[in-house]
Amino acid sequence: MSIDQRIRDGLRATNDRLPAPDLTRPLAKVTTAGRPTQRRTLAVALAAAVAAVLVIVGVIAVTHGGDDAPQPAGPSTTISTSAPATDGSGLTSPLVAPESLLDVRELGFRVEPVTDFDRLGWSIDRDGQEVTLSWEGVPAARVRVVVRYQGAPEVDDEFSYDGAAIDWSRGEEVAIHGATGTYYSDPAFESSGEFAAYLKWQYAPDSWAYVSATSWRDDPGPERLRSALQAIAEAVAPGGEAVRLPVRSGTFPPSLPRPATLSGVSWMREGLATAALEFAGVRIEISAAEGEVWGGGAAGGEGRFRVTENQVWLDVDGTTRLISSDDATMFAAYPLTDLKEVLADFTVAPLDDPSRWFDLETALSPDREGLR
């Protein structure tokens, strides 16, 4: 039976089931707004007939698929990795900046497990929080997942691989749990084996999240790079790990910045296990090679000092401790004895026993009164 014959038979059957319209009455009186106010018998009959045609055509399309069936015109210009989340998946509530970094007890987000990616560490500053990942098979790559606090400015040039502004206007539209974002791979590195790719999306009102993957070698190729960043973005979820460090400060001489001015803190395990603290232009790092003896030492231990123009080093208790500043003039104003005292008075806890680590408030002062 031909398609035309099926349509005619379907219309005839539908018409036989419909009541006959009363054509002696007006089809409809129309209001001044152009809306019908009385019976629409004929209109209903016509609508039903059209619906029947659509149903029949739909059935025919299904039963007569194959080479002659219509094909999509082309791939979607939007790379969508999920439908809009209706089950609370993904990060949807904004992270709110704390009054002081010392008050942060846990990260506001986590990255669920993604094949080939392992967590290296985390960092916090006044604009947001970050998790760093390694990429198995792409050993030189570092993947950064940054979630900004609500109202914080977008990431600056320091987020990019070469310190230049990211040209988001040349990116591709993506969808992360239904939220629209942008993916951009910097073409400047595509022919050299290097790569730099970035993805951003608005995860909540006035709140942005970012994923980047960069390396000076081991380019994984454009498709693998893009799919990896999207998978990681999809894995960002609310609720993170406890923020604790295996180090605790002792003396902070009055000549040095107060611990309450803490502007950044991080913990990384990447060949070296390193805790870093930043405040008022000064950075303190305490690190040890993985596998080296770390921890259990009391504050004030003897060690070997090294001094350069804007750095003071102390090797003690299985650790290397560094206090430094990018401003050599400012750094020179601090008494050397005070810089040495700060480094020597840190206590370190065992790396393999996080239960003995310290929250940030405890890590930076034995008592709350000394913080402000």
C-alpha cells in the first residue's frame, strides 16, 4: 500500500469517528483581541485530522526507515556532555569567601574520580579554591581545577600557560551539567608538542569554575584533550576534603607579617611533599622528598642555614624550609635572626598519619589570641 493511500485511509477513519459539524451556525464569534469565544467544532475537527496525519506519517517514518530516512544536517555546534542536572549533580551552589583563610576547615568542592587522573594537592587564596591533578600517560601535564568564590573576579593572566590573556571569544560553547561554558585550546602551541587548553563555566549565579591542562610536551591531541577537560569539569561536585597541614608554626616575631594576613595556602605531593603559606608578600615553604623521613621533630631543632638576597633556607628534621619574597628590598628589611627563628620553630607531623595534622587556625598559632 502506498504512503498516499495510508494517509487517505487514516483521514477517512478519523473523519468517521468525529461528530458532524453544524454548518448552520457561525464558526466562531471573535472578540476584539482576536480570540474565539464560542464553539469551535469545525476547528476541533480539522485539528484532529491534522493530528491523525502526523501520527500516520510518524508510524510510516519508523516502519520505512533505512537509507531513505532523513539524516541530521551536521554535528551540533554545542558540545554537550549532559542534560541539565535535575538530581543535584554537579556543583550548583556558590562558594562564599570566608572572612579569613584561617577559618576554612574543608574545601567547598571535590573532583570525583576520573580515569587516568590523580590528585596532587590543593590550594586556597582569597578569590577561590583549587585542586591540581596529574594525567597518567601525559606525565608532563598539570591539570588545574579552580572554583572561584561568588563575586570573585575571573581568573587573571597567571592562570594561563604563557601569562597572556586567554582569548575566550575564540572558544567553543560547551555544556556542563546544563550550564553553558566555553572551551578554548590555544593554537599557538599546537605545532610544537606543547599544549594549553582551558574550560570555564558559570556553576552558580556570579560564580565561575575553570579547568586547564598545560604542558611543554606530550600533546595528547585535540579530541582527547577536549574530552578530558569536559570529563573533569563534569566530575566537579560539592563537598571537599578537610583542609589540614602537617606543619605548625611556633614564633612569629613582631617584625614579620601577622598570621591573620594569610592570603594563600597550599599542600602538594609531587615528588616533593610541600606545604606553602603566603602572606603580605612573604612565602614560607616546608618540603621533603617523598620517602624521606619527615615529622616527629620538635620545634627549634638545629640545622643548616643558607641565605641569599631574598631567600633564607633551613635544612632540619628531614625537611627543607624556605622563607622568601619577590620584593628583595622589603625582604631585606626583616631582621635575619627573625627569619631564621620562624623557620626553626615550625613543628612537623608525620606524612603518613593525617590524624596528627593541623587545621589552618592551629597550624599558624598555638593560641587564637596570637593570630590577629
